[in-house]
Amino acid sequence: MNWNKNNWVWDNLAFVYSRFEMVHDALYVLAKMKDLKLRASILTYNSLLYNLRHTDIMWDAYNEIKVTGTIQSKQTTSIVIDGLCRQSKLQDAVSFLREIEGKGLGPSVVSLNTIMSSYCKLGFANVAKSFFCMMLKYGLLPDAYSYNILIHGLCIAGSMDEALEFAYDMEQHGIEPDIVTYNILMKGFCLLGLMNDAWDVIEIMLNKGLNPDLVTYTILICGHCQNGSVEDGLKLRDEMLSRGFQLSVISYSVLLSSLCKSGQVDKALLLLHEMEAGGLEPDHITYSILIHGLCKQGQVQKALQLYKEMCSKRIPQNSCSSGAILKSLCRKDLIFEARMYFDYLIMNDWGQDIVLYNIMIDGYVKHGNVEEAVQLYKLIAGKGISPTIVTINSLIYGFCKRGDLTKARRFMDTVRLYGLEPTAVTYTTLLNAYCEHRNINCMLKLLQEMDIKDIARTHVTYTVLMKELCKQRKLQEAFKLLADMCHKGLNPDQVTYNTIIQCFCEAQNIGMAFKLLNAMLWNNLEPTPVTYNILIHGLCVYGKLKDADKLLISLHGKTINLTKVAYTSIIKAHCVKGDVHRAFMFFHLMVEKGFEISVRDCSAVINRLRKRCLITEAQHFFRMMLSYGISPDQEICEVLLDAYHHCGDIISVYEMVALMIKSGFLPQNS
């Protein structure tokens, strides 16, 4: 037998090579067949096309089919369309479909499913629907996969009513929705936060005799956690384990993330141990979540331990977890330790990561060490690493903080050398510095520059401008700026409102300050403790003490997180006025609220009572201070000793001297 002339042998050889993904060998055999004037079968070509569908070479193979006149099958067109969709050439796929349609080769359900799936992934569910209609036009019967594709696309788009209609239509055409269909619908409701509707789908599913699978539980856990109900997520995990399901790394990661966000890092760590005990290996995402959570809680040492554990397991690291630890060290003012850790990272494969340099530069700047920040900046340049706008913004902030506005402006001008453009943050940082130094001309120039470059002002920019207008007592202009900010769709935050409220308080326009407070509440913006501190201080300073009392008493019983400053402000104001009874009452309320009372707080009250010559009241307050277990300092003892001496209260003088000696203080005046 002449093997060289045996078409079947060569064709099968090419087919086998292709089936085993030995593409180059298959192409060599096809080239040899061409030389021998032998023809490959469509099965061989289809197998080869399938393996080449991720690459442009697919077209060469397809053109070879056309040149040789090999009769194409529906599988051929399906593979080509799939390949074009995988290569993100969706328009080419549609054009190819029309081309074969013109040649009398109708599309297949598989081809149309592929195109529908691609459009749905891009968020064009309506376009996908038109291809579903095309399927019906050609007399093709959509399968369960066709319906699931479209239902999934509609769910992702948030069109749940339409998705449910298609699920109903599916049943009407004799196709039973499967577990995949119900999981898709549940996911759609979960994405919209409609957990009750998701559970309704579960009920329908159970009535149909379908039991939840691993995907069902994972979707529900994700839904509850995204809705802030981590406890419900944990209950589902218990149910899963009791039914013999093994949670996936994704399910655990979602639960860990929710626990960390709600501040339950210790629970998250226990869940990590459970995960490992169940034979699941945490990945870099799992570790990153926990490291971030620990850093947010200020538990840097535990975060470092986890990081070392991750390294020892040879889990691929990312700059995200390393950056979280570095940032946390900087925030805790452990700048020396942060630099040591930074140097370790730079020496271990992270030498080119600009994010880590930016964190360290920012740490130095916030710590007041601009010189070290500049040295790091020079190191970046020396290594040929391009700085980002974040790098420059940090350095500008550092020089602004130090009052060196010339250097700050010079750094801003260097931005363009790196092909970067200043951002709203860059301009706002400089604007704030010019505002602090009352340099109005430079402020106006910067604003003009922002407008010319069409850089939109942020709410922080507006806050800085309002602060400057308030300093100049241009309160109406500041208020107009606030209105302009809202008109442009920028929602003022608490800092913005606090800035303008403080200015109206300082201008003794308390009524306007309270109108702004009402505006905050109207816009569902929760006033901060600082907001109430400003208002109470304003009322106290400008003689509206009764109103201050009413405000604080109304807030005391609520779940509003007031700070100690609100209480100390009103206590001092009553002491100055000589209303000791109310001062004592608010002091008791402060203690009742659970604030830690310091000797400094007591000293402020006693000093004010002493200045008003209310010595008996000062003595009473001192005894109350001792009853709360607060030890006096030398200063407070000296103030009372001097008061007793001037009043001629010799007994109290001797008692105070005895107390001072007992406390280890030596009276200054014999």
C-alpha cells in the first residue's frame, strides 16, 4: 500500500494531532497533504479551528477550507463565531453570521447562543434579545442554555420583571427551568439587595423538587453579606456544613470581608482557621482581606504575622497587602519600623512598585519629615521609575504643611515633565495653603488655571474657598458658593457644613447656623460630633446658654456620639456665669455618658470657680473629683491652697498641705 497516497491515513493523523492540541504538528501534516494533493475532512478542519479559535491563525485555517472547497458544517460556523467572540471581535462575528446567511447557510442555536452571551456580558441585553428573536424567525428552538443566557443578561441589567417573564415563557415552551435558571434569578435579586425575593425563588425551586447546590448557597451568602447581614451569611454557612457541603474559598473570602468591614476581625481569624482545618488553602485575596482588616483595627503585629505566614506558604503576594501593612505602620507613627519594612520589600522583588514608594513618601510627609520624602523621590528618579501624580501631590502637601509654598509650586510645575497633569487634589492642596497664608492673588490665579484646564472643583475645593470667604466675613458669598456646589451636583459633606456653620457662629448669626444644621438633616447627612461642638460653643460664647442647655439635654439621651468637648464647653460657660448648680449637673451627665474624666477637665472647672471667688463650690467640686477616683496634680492643689489662704480658711490650708504631702507634692509657698 502506498501510504503517501492514502488520504484516510493522512487525514486521521492531522485529526489526532489536532485533538491532542499538537497544533503545529497538525498544520505540518496539512501542509504535507497539500503537497500530495490530498484533502482533509471537515472534521479535521473543525478540530483545528477549535484549537486556533483564540488566535488570528483561525482565519488562515478557515480560508484553507474555502480554497479547498471542503463542505462546511454548522459546527464550522459555530467555532468561527465562538472564536471571534472570544477575541472580542463581536461585530466581525455578526458580519460573519450575515455572510453565511447570504450563502444559504442558516445560523445554529449554538452560534446565536454565543453571540447572545457576548452581548449580555457587555451589558447589551436588549441587543441579545434581538438575536433570540432571530432564532425563532429561523424556526430554531431555543434550548435551556439560550433562555439562561438571556435571563442572566437581564438580571445583571437589573431588569428582573423581564427576566421572570422569560423564565415563565421558558416553561410555556416546555423547557423546565433548571437549578442554573433559579440560581441566576436569585443572583439578580441579591445584586439589587432584594433578599426576600431571592428566598421566594428558593421556595419555588424547592416546590419543583430541586435542592439548593453549592452555587445557590454561595449566591445567598454573598447577597446577605453585601446587604450588611453577615450574621445571616454565617447561619447559611452553618446550614451548608450541616448538609455536608464544603464552602469554597470564594464563600469564605466573602464572609471574611464582611466580618472585617464590621470590625469583627477576631471572628474572621477563627473562620480562617476553620477554612484551613477543612482542607481549603487560603489564597492571596483571603490573606489580603484579613491583613487589611487587621491594619484597619490597628493590629499591625498580627497583620505582619499573617504576611509572614503567606510568604512561608509561597502564596504569590501583591502590593495590596504589603501596602496595607506599610500604610498602617505610618499611620501609627511607627515611621522607623515602616522604613525598615519598606526597605525589606524593596529588596525583595518590589523595587519597582511606585505604590509602595508613594505610601512611604506620604508617611514621611504626614510625620513632618519632608527631607526624607524628597530623598525617596530622588531615589525613584535614580531607579528610572516614573512618579505618579500621587507622588507629586504628597510632596506638595508636605511643603505646604511646612509653609514653603515656593517649593510646593515648583513641584507642581515639574508634573508636566513626567507627562502628568495636575488634578483637583493638586490645586486644592495649594489653594488651602494660600488660604492659610491669606495670599488671595495666588488663590485667584490657581482658580483661573483650574477653569482654563477644565479641572472640576471637588467638594474639598469648595470647602477651602468657603473657609477663605468666611475668614473675610463674606458669609453671603460663602452661602452662595454652597448653593452653587449643590447646583453642580456636588454633595457637601460634613466638613463643608461644619466650616460654614462655624463661620456663622463666629459672626453671631446663630439662626443661620441652625438653618444649615437643618439642611444637613434634610439631605440625610448625619451631623458629626464636631457639628454639635461648634453649635454648643457658639451658643455658650454668645450668651445663649439656655439654648445650649436645651440642645445638649435633647442630644444626651439619643444615640448621637457626642464628644466630651460638648460637655466641657457648657460646664465652663456655667462656671464663668457663676451657675454652679448647672455646671455640676452637666458634669454628672458627662460622667453618666461614660467619658473618661481627666484631672485637666476638673482643673478647668476649679480655676473658673476660683476666679469667680466661689471657693466653697470649688472645694465641693474638688471633693467630688476625689470621689470619682481622680488624683489631683500639683497645679490644682496650688490653686486651692492659694484660694484658702486668701480667704483665711486656715483649716482648709492645713488639710490641703497634708493632702499634697501625702500625694508627693511639695507646697511652693510656705
